[in-house]
Amino acid sequence: MARLGPFEEGPSLAVGVSGGPDSMALCALADTWARARGGRVLALVVDHALRPESGDEARRVGRWLGDLGVDHVALSRDGPAIRVAVHAAARAARYGLMGDYCRDRGILHLAVAHHRDDQAETLLLRLDRASGLDGLAAMAAVVEGRGPRLLRPLLAVSMARLRATGAARGLPFIDDPSNRDPVYGRTRVRRLAPILAADGVTAERLARTAAALGRARAMVEGAVANFLAAAVTIHAAGFCRLDAQAYRAAPDEIAKRALARMLLCIGGGAYGPRGAGLRRLHEALTGGAYGRGRTLGGCRILPGRRGILICREPRAVSAPTSLEAGGSVLWDGRFLLRSTDNRGGLKDAGGPMMVRRLDREGWSDLPRDDRKALRRILPAAVRPSLPAFCDLDGVVAVPHLGYRRRGTGCGEDLVFSAEFRPARCLMPAAFAFAETSG
């Protein structure tokens, strides 16, 4: 756990508990660790509703946790039955439920029970998919994002040791039959483990390989971070500028990775561009052959006197959404929008408040004198993708331009804000590879 810090004094730690031997062992170990530091553990038990008996199993796990003196919360997945990509969909639902719960309650750390055998299986699965360095580094020991820090403290520990730990502590567990279903790729890889081990390709060796590749990934990501810090300027209005000369001078692998990070951050998506599209754009930028601009990953890439401008592609911006007084919404995967109103100002505005991009029509709605002054604030290519707060009479406010309509009847106490909160930051925390022993 020390390698996964820092932790606050008296750490509050959530643990995902499925009821399997690995998660039960993690819960018991984490509880001991937290109590010794004046903290506490909260177990999160998710019912995926994938099998008829899953509800009963979740309740049984809850009783076991109670017997251990560990507080727990039961979380349930709502919605239609999962029919396609069952494991992937269930995993996404599980992490979504647990992450939302932790974020809403200010829990900073969420531990899960992935272990050394899981790490070895992940490496094999990604070899089968011809993954690159990032994929072959397998699972990170720490993942930081919008929600709690995801911790995997057991990546260097074998499943056999976790079972032995559970047996020594008298921990009950559930054996999930889906872990033996050959329809899932991970199960098929698991069945190969004894054959591979007989030839010396053990889980321990595979995990060491993943750790070595993790070190390499961390070094590359460090170089990318240094490049981004030196060559990129990011703006609170959701765009960035890239030093063209520095980009051309950078090694190809570093430059392409940095470009992908910029497009991912500005585009607001969950995954950045890759493959042929990214390669063609990189070649155009290094050769100076991108003419009047390119588009990729929901972004526009444009030449400029102050460097290469990367901004949101207006046509890719999210649809309009409503926003209530005193409420907030994450819009376009990039902006956290808020309206602060203590006196019912929105009710006096004559209709619902909407958020949409500042398109050409919205820009034309602004008074001519205001447009003349606002043109100097941000590049013209950026304006059409900015969030604009609107009512039935048109644009009320555009925070990034400092614009607020006069005489709206909304009240002086009504304040709009738009904070740049991309789904993926320009450069995340360095890849935290799992140390292995021996």
C-alpha cells in the first residue's frame, strides 16, 4: 500500500467486493491496514443481475462482511439485461456504480482485487490482440481520473497466496461459475495456464514481463509529459496551441503520443485517435503540409502565427441540454457548467435555460458592439464550439467571452460558469507499474 500513496491521515478506503476469494482477502487485508492507521474500509458489493441467484449472493456477501465487522453498501445495476460483450459491459457498470458512489461521498480511494494471475492473463490477451507498449504493460497499480483513485495493491500477489490468506483467516467466499465459462476469452487463457507453466511461461514470469514493459511505458510517458509542458499551451476555453518547431524536432514516437493526448483532451472523448489517421496527421504536421487545416478526433487542427491551433470541431459538439437554477451539468465531455441563483432568477427569465454551442446564429444574436469587442478575446475558430447559456430570446451568457446579456430580467444574482473539465486531461499521472518480487 505504501507504493500506492499518498494517503490522508486516517484513510477512508472503499473496496470492491464480489465475494470471490481474492476480493474477500483484499477486504480483510485492507481493513487491517486502514484500522492500524485510524481509518476505515467500506466494502462496495455490486449486484450485476447477470444471473438469477446474483441478488441472493450479494446479500450473502453482505452478511459475511457484517460478521467481519466491515461496513458495506449494496449497489445494483438497473436497466435491460446485458446480452452482448457481457463481461465488458458488467465491468463498465461495476466501475461506474462504485466510482459514482465514491465521488458523491468524497471517498478518495477505491481498491480492487486484481492479482498476479489476472495480470498475466491480461498480458496474454493483449498479445493476442497485437497491442502496443501501452497495452502490453497490462494493468496499472494506480489509475487516477475524475473519480476516486483506483488502487490495485495485489498485482504482485498470486491467487494461491490469496486463497491461503482467506483460509488462514476463515474467510468464506463464492465461486462464480462464469469464471469457468469457455465463451469468455479470459477463461480460455486461464485454461492455457498449466500448459504454458509446464514450458516455463509461468504467471510470475508473465507478470515480470508486464512490469518491465510498465517501466518502459512510464519512461515514454515521462518524455511525453516533458514535451507537452515545454511545447503546448492549453487554454481554459478548451483549446491549445502547439509549438510547430518543437513538434517537428521531437522524436516521432514522442510527438505522435503527444498529439494523441492533445486530441483526446480537446476532443472530450473517452479514447483518442490512433492508427492511420493519427499517422497521416503527424506526417502532415512534421512536413508542414496541412494547408488550411485538418480534422481528427473531434478536433480542428489549424495553422497560426502563434503555433498550431487545436480546437473542438463544431459539428462534433454535443447536442443542447437543459440546466436548472443552482444546477450543474457536464457538457460535451469537456465543460462543467453551473448556474448559481439564490433568488429564483431563472423563473423570471421567461422560459427554460438551455446550453448549446455558440454557433453562427448565436454569435449573430449578440449586439454588434459586443461582437466587435469580443472578436479580440479568442480565435475565431474557437468561438463556434463554446458553451452558450440561452433562453427563449437567445443567448444570455457566454462565460469564456465574458459576455452577459443586458436587460434579461434574470436578476443580478444569477451567475453562469463554464469550467474546462475534459474527460481525459492533457497528461495523466505517470503509469504506475506493479513491482514484482524475486
